[in-house]
Amino acid sequence: MKKKLCLLMMFCCISAAYCTPLNNESAEVGENGELKESKAMQKAYDKALEDKLCDKLCPEFALTDTNGKLWTSQNIKGKVTLINIWHIYSEPCIKEIPKLNELTKKYPEANFLSVTFNTPEQVDKVIMKNHSLFHQLPNAINFISKTGISVTPMSLLIDKEGKIRYVIRGGTEKQYKLLNKRFKGLSKEGL
């Protein structure tokens, strides 16, 4: 329990640090009082994630969804998989649920997983209101730590062989269109 709490605290501290301006960069504050990242910081962070994760096998995991089904890095192979990393306190994460649901309808043959450090009870409250069609995998701080992702929403698009092909930041229409385009391309590839 202590390890999970420490990992959760580390995730929150890193998230906060990434939204703090560096040098003389002015801070932009969102409607809810959160500091927003500058475009330059976003690009640098996204590039570092791509370099770390893309064209490598998805980190190993074994997580149980809120319906009791076990998902592993092995049993997702054979299908294109979208792993969306989110949390219940992130407004952009909640706002993108309807757009992500559209993908589940366009690509019914794929795996759609939502991974969060939140508890099943916390996730259920949000999902009941927002009707996500993804499989919800709560208590996944260890997996999130393995990816190095500290900003949400973020999606990993994984090919049929289990390799991460794309890391795509979520939350905007432009990013959703890019995710859809990449998904379409991967869905056409064979094993």
C-alpha cells in the first residue's frame, strides 16, 4: 500500500512540475485554476515519450478491469489496442470520453482499455455519468510508472504484435483526428 501511495504522489508531483513554467515563460492558467503547459513544453515532453516508447513492446502488465476480466500485455496481442491513460480529476480526460467512444464503434475488432491510478469506486462514479465504452483498468499506477507518462490524457496505440507504435496526447479535436488516422492505418496491417 505504501508503495502505491508513493507512486501516486510521485505521479502527481511530476504532473504538477510539468505544468510549472520554466525560465521566464509566463504561466497560462485554465478555467479551473490549473496551470497549462506551454506548446514548447508539450512538444518536448511528447517527443521524449515517443523516443522512449515507440517501436518497443508495451510494458508488461496484468490488470483486472472493473468487470473482473484480466487484461495482460500478452492477451492484447493479435488485435490493435488503444490504451488511454487518464484520471478522474482531469477535465480534458473526461471531455474526451465521447470522442474515444466513437472509436470503439468505428473499430469494434480492437481492444480499448482505459488505465488510471484511481480506485474502481472512483472510476465507476465518473463512468456512470459519462458512459465510457472502454474497459476500465483502475489501480494501474505501476503500469503508468513503467511508461513514464505523467501528463494526461495520453493514448498508446499498440499494433497487433504488442509494439507501441504511437503515443498521442488527447484532449483536442486535432489530436482525436490524428488518433483516428493512426488507428485506421494500424487496423489495415496484418500480423
